[in-house]
Amino acid sequence: MRSAGDARLEGLLRKGLARPDPLRLGIEGAPNEELVGSGGKVSPALSSVGPRVRARDGGGTAVPELRVQAQRVAQTLLGSLGERRAAV
């Protein structure tokens, strides 16, 4: 996988906060769009939408696909907010 000079992506890869997907077309994301780090651990603090996670979804550049990905991220964030409120 090439990071194409993207300093943010290079930093995530270097720090182990993201890892290439199995096909090395982008980065690996969990089904809810959270990033998968170098050790296979899913990060609840980092999500990705778009072509960087294209290997899992088979694209990630068309508006309908992006809409679904963005909805997953929003649902995950809302769920985590609900969990935090319940803990308070």
C-alpha cells in the first residue's frame, strides 16, 4: 500500500494505529468503520470513511457507499455517547 505522501496516514501506520488491509489497497477497518491497528486491535477513537477502506467494501468512492459508511460511524459515535452518559 502506498500512502501517496499523506502525512496523517503515514503517521497512523508508523505508530501502529492503522494497518494495511489484507489486499494492501488501503487500510483495514472494522465493520463499523473503526480502524484496525497493527496488533489487530480495533480503535474506538479512530474511524475512516471513503476509499482508504475500499478493500472491505469493494469501492468506497460512490455517494451511496460513503453514505452507508458515514451512517455506521455516526451510529458508533452515538452509541459510545450513550454508554458514557449511562456511566455518569
